[in-house]
Amino acid sequence: MTREEKVALVSSLTDGFKEADGVIVSEFKGLTVSKLEELRASAKDLDVKVQVIKNTLANIALKNAGKDGIELKDTSIFIWGDQLNSSKVAAKFAEKNDKFIIKAAHIDGEVCSTDKVIALSKLPGREELIAMLLQVWNAPVQNFTIGLNALKEKKEQSA
């Protein structure tokens, strides 16, 4: 990789990390290419980026984005995007693959542990929250119509 390519990569990574609410660093040693493709496909569905990046370039990009503090060792795969979706992608994939280990994360402007990533992954997403809200709004109307229908049937039987 030439110096110009490295500069361009660091620049694009810096922009991506600045826009991202969550950056998760994981170890993937021992995973097959097909497993990594599964990870990329599941991340693409949630608009989350996944990329293997050389540690020196990643350190520069993270520092430029104001997300420094993550200690990078060995081979790392980076997952970044919305904090909730990136946490869901990483945690779900870590459950299925024991060789995929979440090492560190930068969420909400601070370096956090894997416990926070796993806790975030268990929270409901936007669509799930909207569905819950609609259920709550719909319940009184539904119960009212059931009650009216029962009253109507009772009146018909007595008449």
C-alpha cells in the first residue's frame, strides 16, 4: 500500500469514526472467510461498517476522530456505526462464534468494556420500540371495541 493510499484510507476512516456513535474493536483470529462474510452481511443490513484495519492506521484515524484511548494489539476487526446497531451486530456474532471476541469499544465518547456492548445489544431497536408504542396506544381502543361487542351480543340475547 502506497503512502497516498494510506493517507486516503486514514482520511475516510477518520470521517467514518467521527460520524459513528459506536466503534467496537474485536478479535477474529481463527474465523473463516465465510464467517467474516456473514458478519459483513448482517452489518450491512443494519447500516454498520465492518473492516479489518492495520492497528497503526486505525490508531491515527481514531485519534483524528477524537476517539482515542483504545489499546490496539494483535489483529483487529473494527465495527462502527450507530451504537445500538453496531453493538447488536458484534454481540450477536460473538454469541454464535467463540473465536470472535469483543476486545474494547468507544461508545458515548468514552472507552467502555464488553459488558456495556452486550448490555446495549439487548436493548430494543427503533422499530421494536415503535411497535411497542403502537401496541400500547392500540390496547385501550381494542379493549373498548371488545367490550362494546360483548354488550351488543348480551343485549341481542336478552331481546
